[in-house]
Amino acid sequence: MKKKLAIVLLMITLVFSSLYLYRNKSQGSNHPMIVSVTKNQVVISLHRLGVSGHAYVYAYHANDYYPTDTIRGISSSVKSQGTFIGRYRCGTNRTFTIERYTNGYDALYYKYYVIYENTILYGPVYATDILSENQNVRFKQSTIKGMFADADRENEFKYADDLNVKSITINIAISELIYSNEPVNGKTMMIPNDAISMKVNGKMYYFHKDAVSEYDKYVQEASKRHMNVIAIIAAWKSGGYYTTYPDALKYDSPVSNTLMGTNTANDLGREYLIATMEFLAKRYSQNAQQGYISNYVISNEIDSTYYFYNCHDLNTYMEEYERTLRLSNLAVKKYAANAQVVVPFTHMWNAAQSEVDAAAYGYCLRPKEMLDWLAHYTNARGAYDWALAPHLYSAINTKSNYAGSDVETGNLSGDYKTSKIITFSNLEVLGEYLDQNSLKYKGQTRSVYLTEGGPSSGQNTIDSQNQQAASVAQAYYKASQLSFIKSFNFYRLKDHQDETKVGLSCGLLDEKNQPKPVYDVYKYIDTPATYDHSDPYLTYIHYKRDGQKEISVAAGTLHSWQDAMWVYTSSYNWQKNYKKSAPYMSH
């Protein structure tokens, strides 16, 4: 009797172990559940889920959760049943095919669960194999050199032509783009007759004509020059956002004066986000004349949680962010196969900003932990090709000799497992982190777009301007050697008076539009003449390697830019891997 009982218990254990395995297995391995989207259908393929008995397949909205799915963000929508798809015999291979559109609503945006005896057997899983309307919205770049738009379009493109940059970062303020269909702050919204309309998921949405016109001009000017456009999609607290922007889409944090999150935890907010992303993705994927956007950076420096809803919990915060990221990706992929959504964060890594900076404002999370979370849950729910956008300034962003000041802080190392911060001083460790199989997408290292960042010239003394020129060369040469870096969009073209007051003078030009020494260094940085323009500034590089050995021309330890790549000892061999021609070669 005891022997039979033991066998029964063993069988029960094996069944539940099997269920747990299937529930938690990454889609990157045997693909037990895949959701594909064709022009008119959604196909759900199940491969040997569970052991015996029958399970049931349901479709849920992104902000709806099965009761035992405990990571829900701030959503309160918990449902024991979604839209019924079909009955599934466990342990078999089965494909379910449903119509993609029902009353205009696109099933692309659903997530899918397999439920067995009131337990999640697998899921939620989103669509990952999507037939896009357009395959290519990206120009082949001959260089990673780019720039950050300063909102002075005419002058910027004049300098963009002179600098010969191949990508540009622009801001798209969705808080000034989409109109609310419902009252805002209790007041009925009057949508202008000239608003641009688009029907999404069976409902009409309206967009600000003047704002769209300005974005059109930026994107078209860039595309005319075969420059890739990286658009930061954020709800900035500026202009008239409070009179036109939907209340349902707001995470209006009481501690943020600059930025709101995009609230997809409710039905209305979810649909406003989808509509906004579809509007942009469709508009900027048709042809080069209309203009292309190749990357959509979803919000800004997301480790600064106070920008959004001041959340202190990693699971809650990341569930909210990933839902927005996922829905954005689905909308973008609907229209553009090779466009990417991008995750932005500060130069923090194993530390939150508040852990290393006493003057930090508000609660912050640790970017590495956020990316670990993102990799784990996006793999489990259907992997997609999200990219990264760290904002790489020096550890103290007003310093002109970034390597020297970085080392002095004691917050960096050559190991991604221990370094509190990642800057240009130890950028190679980000590659080591991304080379982990759990971080890769379809076996490939994820792309990194340096959409914002660069060394400052401090108080703009002659010495600090020369140090800036040296530091920009040092930073660019390092980035050009690392194949996962796809763009180096320097921040910024011109010094801004509000920033220079505190010593943040990152411009290639000063406030009077006069070129600093860094201008010519950057202009020629990706040409065969690069070292002719940068070598005179090598004497301004000085730092202590690993905090110990003095590296400088004066000390006799710095003979070329190759020597300046090695700031920290890491697994990356700069003596072996440095290619002198890399700055003017495409990746």
C-alpha cells in the first residue's frame, strides 16, 4: 500500500513539475506556444503542453489578467475567463486559427493564456511572428555618427550636412499630439475641424495638425539625407497637455515636473497608446518621401521612476512599463518589420541614482535589475527585438575629462556584475552583459543606440574645451569598436544657457554658435583624416587605469588612442581587438 501511494505521489509530482516547466520555459527554446499574425488571421500553435486532460485557450486584453497571474502592475482588471478560443488536449500539437479583425478590433493586441483546471498551463503569450505592411524603414548607415536634435530644425540640418551625420534623435511629445475623445479634467474636449483623424481598432482618434506638421518636416528632412530617425516618444509636461491629453493615458506623478508615464492599466489608456503608436508607425513607414522613423524610444530614463507614478516596486513598475513597450512594439511591427522599440535609462547600472548621488531627486531603480526583469519576462511571453538606449555622460556629467573623473568616483569597474555605473569608460562591459544567451534575441546580441550623451566642456575654459575634444574622440573611438553600438548621437549641437550655468556644456558649438575644438574632431571623426584632427588632443587624456596606474602622454604610458581605450581591466582585450580603421567603417 505504501509503495502504491509513493508511486501515485511521484506521478503527481511529475505532472506538476511538467506544468511548472512548461509555464516557465522561455520561448527561446522549444517554443511550446507561438502566436503568429498574417494579414487576416491569428494563428496560435501549441506544442505538447501539459501531460493529460483538456485545457482551454483564451484571449485577454493586455491590461486584463487571469486570477493566478500575480504580476499585474497597477491593473485591477482580473478575469477568470477571457475570449474563448478553443479546447486543447494536453500533450498534443494543435493549431488554433481565428479571424484577425472583429468589428475592426485587431487581435494582434491580445495576449493568450492556456488554462488547465483553473491554473495557468502556459502564458500569457503575445504575437511575435507578425506580417508587417512594410519591410524596411531603415537606411544603411556608413557610420554610427549622429546628433541629438535641439529643436532648431533649419540650423540643425545645415550643421548635419556639414558634419555628415547619419542618424538623428528627435523628441515626439505625445502629450501634445493626441486629442482626448472624453472630457479632460471634467471639461468637454472640443476637437478642431483641422485635426488629423485615424481609425484604430474600430474607433476614430484625432491628432494635432500643427504638431504633426512639425514632425513631418523633421522626419522628411532627415530621410531626404538618408539619415535614420530615432524618435523619443514621451508625454512631456509642456504646452497645453493638460487641456487636450486624455486623462486615461496619464500617470501624472505628483513629484515630476517634466514627464508623465503612459497609463495602459485601463481600457481607455491602453487604446489611446495603441492609437498613438499606430498613427506614428503607419505615417512614418510608407516611403522615404513621407519620411521614415527607424526606432521608437519609449519614454525617457525609465530608472527615474518619479517621472511616472512614483512606484517603488520593481515588479509593479516593470509590468507597467513592459505593457507599454509591448503594445508599442506590436503597433510598430504592424507597419514596419525592421523598426525597433528602444528602452532608455541613465548611466546607472548596479546602483540606483539615489544610491550614488546624494542630490538625486525621487526614487530610482537599478537599470541592470530592470533589464534582467525585461529579458526574463519578454522571453517567457514572446521574445521581441527591443533595443537599449543608455544615456552615457560621465559619472559626473559636467566634467570634461570623463575618464579621469569617472575613475575618481570609485563607482565603476570592468565587470558588469559589480560596476555601479556604465559610461564610455567601461562601455565594453555592456557588451559582455548582452552576450549572455538569456539577453540575446534569436541568438543575436541586442542593439544599443546611444541616443543622448557626451562629454561636457565644463566652464568652457580653453583647457576644458580641449579636454572635451579629447574625451569625445576617446568615447567615439571606443563606441566604434563595439559592434553592438548602432549609433552615437552626440548631445548636443549647441550649448544651452540653462545647462552651461551649472557647467553642463556638451555642445559642439558654444552659446554664440562658435565652433569649439570638438567640432572639427567630431566632423572628421569617421573619416580617414580622423587621427589628423584628434591626435593633437591626446595630451589632454589622463586617468588612472583601474584607479592605480597613471595613463597619460606625460607619464609615458599613453602613445595612441588605442592605449586610451583601456580604462578598466575587463574581459575585453583592447590590445588585441582595437582596429585603427573602425572609426570610419560601418558596423
